[in-house]
Amino acid sequence: MDQTNTLKMPMLGFGTLIPDAATTITATKYALEAGFRHFDGAERYRNESEVGEALKAGLLTNGITREEIFVTTKLWNTNHRPERVEPAFEASLKRLQLDYLDLYLIHTPFAFQPGEEQDPRDENGNVIYDNEVTLYDTWKAMERLVDLGKCRAIGLSDVNLQQLTEIYESARIKPAVVQVESHPYLPETELLEFCKEKGIIFLAFAPLGHGIRPGLLENPVITAIASRLQKTPAQILLSWAIQRGTALLTTPKTEERARENFNILHLPEDAMEEINSIETRQRYNQVVKTGSPGFIPQGFFNA
Ligand SMILES: NC(=O)c1ccc[n+]([C@@H]2O[C@H](COP(=O)([O-])OP(=O)(O)OC[C@H]3O[C@@H](n4cnc5c(N)ncnc54)[C@H](OP(=O)(O)O)[C@@H]3O)[C@@H](O)[C@H]2O)c1
């Protein structure tokens, strides 16, 4: 079965990596009202219950059906052992108050010691990895969820081209989506080309560079295009991402920013070229190196 050609995912997605429970609820509501229809969560964000609560109330109030939205969540590193995949999936589904998922992703390619502690560390503070399970073992358990009709599609996150290729080549059900950090400082062009060739959706996270300042939102190329086109720097960055053929996830927290981020435009070709010519390279999230999530602190990077 090849699911990649049939999956329809809204290109503009709302991410729920929000530490505060009350803000998760209001931001999810604002996103739904602004027009976002893709909601991206994770077991690791520890707020699936709040996302589920906000979606349930939001669908009811706004007369939107479950089928009109696309919900993604992710399997955490401590649940990579095949026998832990379905229970972890079911627990997420319950917290989200849903009876199926549109997309389930393996959050990172790193397996951590199985158990309830999401961030298992030894006495020296080092992450305890699990060497008894491979990414492919976990992938096979993910395929079973599709077979059982519990989720429409499965995919990977925070993988590099080599890891993606290995799974792609051995998989019975090919990854439908790959979620990675991407923006003009981290275009991931090679990975994007592979995805386009294989019909995999490339889903960019941190398209605004996570709002870290100084950073992308203040880049002079971006701000000059924004003033020329009378749009905001955020709208320019989000438009660039969509126009180069990626789907994206952004996390506006206020009603005003939800509307702003949903209101993107078609960029003229010269603006696309100017952005493509930015030479600065910066990764803002270190999760791909260790499996431990975390953005670099504000002010750490001088753009
Ligand atoms: N797979 C993974 O490992 C992984 C890792 C990270 C994220 N993600 C997913 O990707 C989603 C998006 O990532 P992200 O949160 O980094 O996205 P982002 O949209 O690049 O950054 C969000 C931050 O940008 C600021 N912002 C939002 N809209 C703005 C606007 N219009 N103007 C100025 N600043 C604005 C906000 O800062 P304020 O704090 O000022 O509101 C917000 O915290 C996450 O929610 C999560 O679902 C996945």
C-alpha cells in the first residue's frame, strides 16, 4: 500500500509546542478560528489533553466537523519498543479525545530507555539510550497502526536524508510526511528534493526561526521585502516556505498573530530569489543531535 499519493494535508499548520496549559487552549482556539486546519501535537509536549479540549469546543462552536481538520501527534523516544507503540498511540488518542489520527510521527530517530520518565538520565546527567530497538523495528509497529485503521498516515521527524532513505527503502508503508526544522537559514534542499521525488510531504517546523531574536524576523533581506510588499516579516517567511513546496507549522499565540500567520501571499520571483540567496546558516533546535528537544536560548545567535 502506498499512502503517499493519497494523503491530503493542509499546507499551513498550527503547532502546539506551548509550555503553558491555558495558552495552549486559547492559542488552539484562535488558530482554528483564523482558518488553520492542521494541528500538530506530541506526547512530549504534555498538553495533548488541552489541545483535545480546545479542538472539541472549537469544532462545536464553529460548526466544523472532525473530517475537516487534520490532526498529527508523535510517538516519544521512550516508546520506541514495538510493544509500546500501540499503547502510546492509544493514550495520545484518548488525551486528544479523538477516535482516529490523520498522521502519527516517530518524534525523533533516538530510542530512549523505555518507561514513564520522558527524559531518562544516568547519575552523570547523560541521556540513557535504548540499544535494543532499531528505527525500523519501531517503523514496523507504526505500519501496524495504519493496517488497523487507527491512523491514516505515518511519518518521521528530525531525521536526516540517510535515516529517511533507510526507512523509505525497507518500509512496506512508505513515510508520508517528514517533519524537520526548516527556514531560510536551514533550507534542507537535498532532503526537500528527495521528498519531492518520492512524493513525501516535507513539513517544516520553526519557519520563523522559532521567533528567536535576533534572528530571521529581523534579517534585512526579509524586512526589506516585507516593507516593499507591505506585509510583515512573518508573512514573508511563511509564504517563502509554502512557495518552495513545503508544508509548515507555526505557533502564533494571540488572535492577531493567528490571523496574520494564516494570511499569506504569493511572492514575486525576485523576492524568492533574494531569500534563496541568504547565506547565513543556523539550526535553532538541537534535537537532531541527541534526541533531547530544545531550542537555543534567545539572543544566543547574532544574525
Ligand atoms: N519535530 C520536532 O522536533 C519539533 C521541534 C520544534 C517544533 N515542532 C513543531 O513545530 C511547531 C512550530 O515551531 P515553532 O514554534 O518554532 O514555530 P515558529 O512559528 O517558527 O515560532 C513560533 C514563535 O514565533 C513567534 N511568532 C509567531 N508568530 C509571529 C508573528 N506573526 N510575528 C512575530 N513573531 C511571531 C512566537 O513567539 P512569542 O513567544 O512571542 O509568541 C512563537 O513562539 C511547534 O509548535 C511544534 O508543533 C516540532
